Amino acid sequence: MTQQYIPLTGIDSLIPCLLIDKNTPLDVLHANSAARLLAVTQVLESLARLDLKDADSADLQHLANASAILLRDSCDLLDVMGWRLQA
């Protein structure tokens, strides 16, 4: 891990455009990861409380896609934190 910028996991793209600066302070990496985890947790908790029998499948697909992106971003941030802590 000698490069300064680590690309976020790509979404159907060969060229990364969103990057994590590996020199970002650990507390900032943690805060950004935690914010994404909290957002996806709140979305999923809201879905769990709903009666989904009349839900539009396209809407559910959009929510699932947004949740996956947030979780991927959070995992990428946690990976950088882990690499830093092991160094």
C-alpha cells in the first residue's frame, strides 16, 4: 500500500473516481465509516417496520442498491483503517 489514494470499490466502472486518502486521520476515517453504517442501518430498520406487500419492486431495488453502496464505502474505509493500524 504505497499509493496515497485508495480507490473506493468500483460500481460498474473501470476507472476509479472516488478515492480515500490513506493519510487521513483515523478519527476522520472512523467518522465517515460510522456515518455510512448508521445511514444504511436506519434505512434497513425503516424497511423492517413497513408492510412491504404493496411495495414497488423498483423502489426496493433502489433502496437495496443505495444500501450496498453505503456498506461498500464503509468497508473500504474500515480496510484503510485496518491497514493503518497494522502498519
